[in-house]
Amino acid sequence: MTQQDWEQLSPDEKKKELYLKQVRLLDTFLEHGAISQAQYDKSFRDLTEKMEMQNVKE
């Protein structure tokens, strides 16, 4: 996403994009063995709750 694309997003869209980026980062950590499944699950749950993104799909 370019800077111009980012600037066109609404605050809610930016929040969703940030959330999805963080989830992809967690996915990468898990895939490479940097974190355990338990750590992933806790981090994912905490991120989802704190960002209030319970109903977000990619």
C-alpha cells in the first residue's frame, strides 16, 4: 500500500489494515518457529480484543 493509498483510507479502514498487518506478522512468527502455538493464540486473542476486531476477516 502506498502512502497515497493509506491517506485515502478512513480511520476505521486504517485500524483494520493495521490489525491485519499485525496478524500477518504473528502468522510469520509462528510459521518460522519464533513463537509457539500457545504464544500465537494468546497474542492473537489479546490483539483482537484490544483493537476490538472480533468480526474482521481478511
